[in-house]
Amino acid sequence: MSATGRRRSQRPPEAPRPPVVEQPISDFARQFSAVLRGATIPQEEASPEIKKEVDGFLEKELMPQVKEVAVDLLKEEIRDKLERDPSAIAKLREAVKKNKEVLIKRKRGCIYIQCGIGTPTDPIDEILIAST
């Protein structure tokens, strides 16, 4: 007992802690930071047989539906972008007026309308339609 008449609470002795396992944590941290930077974690490659089966399934079963749905979705994305962005429609008007080549391009996961072919006399002008 202490001088005030209270008992001091006695803590049991601390149990020994298991050693910290650093490797799995550091691997996870490395992979997680790579994902945050936009990198992808390497995945196991599918066998040629699996790839062939998936391609066959896509071609026979899904491609007619994909083509139908994709056309409608892309039209809506382009329409929405052009209606919301006056500078985009102005760029397209100018490109058509100058008889520039107008293409839909996909790069870095985004969809663009590209005007021009990329020569000094016909530089490329891009309009971002959709990003992922």
C-alpha cells in the first residue's frame, strides 16, 4: 500500500513479442505503392489454349453484342463531349473545313478524336472524349 492507502495496480510482466516479419510487409508496400503510381502488378500469363478458347468465345458469342453496344456508347460519349465543350466542336468544324483527316484513337486507356496527320503542315490536334 502506498501512503494514501491505495494499492498500486500491478501489471503482469509483458509477454515476449514475436519477431516482426518484414519481408511480406515490404512486398505488399512495394506492390501497393506501384498500384498508386499506376503500374500494374505482373500477373501469370494465360496458356495458349486458354487464350484460343477465350478468343473463340468472344468472337462467336459476344462480338455482335459488343459491336452494337460499343457503337451506341461511343456515340453518346462523343455527343456529350461536343455538347459540353464549345472549343471541341470548334476544333472539329475547323478540321472539317480544312479537309483534315478525323480519326477516333485510343491511347493510354483514353479515347480521342484526332484531327490531322502529324506533318509540319498538318499538325495533330486531339480532343479527349473519354478517359479511364
